[in-house]
Amino acid sequence: MTGARIATAGDRGAPTTRWSLWNSPHLLLALAASLWASNFVLGRAIPHDMAPVSISFWRWTLALPATLPFAAPCLARDWPAIRRGWPMLLLLAGLGLAGSNTLAYCALRMTGATSALLVQSAIPLAILGLGFLMFGERPATRQLAAMAFALAGVLCVILGRPGATGSLNLGTLLASGAMLSQALYATLLRKRPKLHPASFLFLTFAGAALLMLPFQLTMGTPLPLGNARGLAALLYLALGPSILAFFLFNRGVALVGSARAGLFFYLMPVFGTLFAMIFLHETIGAAELGGFALVGVGFILSARRKR
């Protein structure tokens, strides 16, 4: 299903399947979800003396030099498409990078990482709704069944963690705004200019840094060069949840579409809870295990394809 077809000399032309990570959308999207889950856990742990707008600004700014060597050979070739499609590139950068992450970092100052992650589990629902409103797409029965199982699993996780639901406050509202912004980004990815993936990443990172620059100049904090822990956290955000996660997610969307790819956002609270257990020494109960099992059923249903 996901591997490339090759013919060997000894099979008389019969095709065989070779597994490739680049052509395995479900693994790519699961890895992206795990990296984005770590972004929320780390965003909660970053000291509060760094402004949320600065976390976002430095994250994308530090990611630029790491992507430039890969993007440079492609930018000249992609220039005609870049010139025609720069409004969409800037919109995607504002929604999926600058906007959603800045709102998430602001939310993490007012609510816990688990609560913010659980809000993100509504992204698949938002993607299907936006796909219907914007493009007239109707979800298939299998998609609805997968979402029902996954949503039930998320509810088990919410109910199984004391204090995870909480009351509706500014933090949860900001997390909801981040969720809607990310869902709109995933829905609009199909309209992106036809660019090499390295060019697309570099340009959206540059667009996000450019959009965040006015906020950085007026209310931001400088790069914490004297704080090794804070600098290491920013470098991880620039390399892991930024470059690698978006690269994996964009490839996954290209292979299976935004609606099916959106179901993998259900894995974020699962990964986030596991990370909290490992790094924050939190415990996990039967409700969480049951919730993870239901999310797994939804994940398998979303991953299956008709013959």
C-alpha cells in the first residue's frame, strides 16, 4: 500500500513491495503528532520570563538557517510559483505557524499542557467541518466511525485525569483559537503553491518570523544566550516540532488528504500524557488506558483502506 513497486532480476518481472518511510503516511503523521505533543509539554516548561510571542518568533527564526541549505537549490526553480502564490504562502504561515503556536504558548501560561493538548483533539472535527463548508466535502462512514471511537477515547482521557477539564477560561479559549487556526491550515494545504517541500518549509518559516517581528519588537524578549536551558529548548522547538514535524505532516497530507491526516491529531493527547509521565512523573490510570485503546481503534479505522 505504501511502498514503492520494484522488479527484481530473479522474479521474472513480478513486482515486489519495498517499504519506505517517505511513502508511509500513517507513520509520518504519527511522528508529527508526537513532535507537536512535545511542543506543548516543553512550551509549558519554558520559564515565564520569556514572552510567548518571543518563543514563537525565535522558534521560526532559528529554524530558517537550518532549512536554507536544503531550500536554496530549489528556490530559484520555484520562483515563478512563489511569485504567483505568495499570498497563500503568507496565509498558511500566519495560520499554521505564527498564529496557532503563539496562541498555544499564551494558553500554556494560563492552563496546563494536558488541557491544551486535549483541546487540540477537536482538530479532526474542525477539519471535516471546514472541508464541508469550504470545499463541499462530505465525510465517509469510515471517517465518522473512526472519529467516534477516537473522540470517545479522548473523553476517557479527559474524565480520567483530575482537573484536566476545568472551567472554561481564557487559557482554554486561547487553546481553542490555536486549534481552529491549525485546522484551517491543514484544510488549506491543498491550495498551497506547487513547490518543493524544502522551499515550502523555508518560505512559511520566513513568513511566520516576518509576521511575528512587529510583536517581537514591541513586546518580546531577547534570545536567552546566557540561559543554556532556555536556549536548548528553543533549538529543540526549531528543529523537532518545527522543521521535522511540519515536513512529516505536509508529506502525510499530500499522501492521504487533510481529512484523514487530521485524525492523527487525536494522538497528540495520548503522546502528551505519555511524555508527562516520563518527564513530569505523572501517573496513568485505567481510564487513560481505556481511552488510549479507543483512540487506537479510531486510528486503525482511519488507517485502513478499501481494497
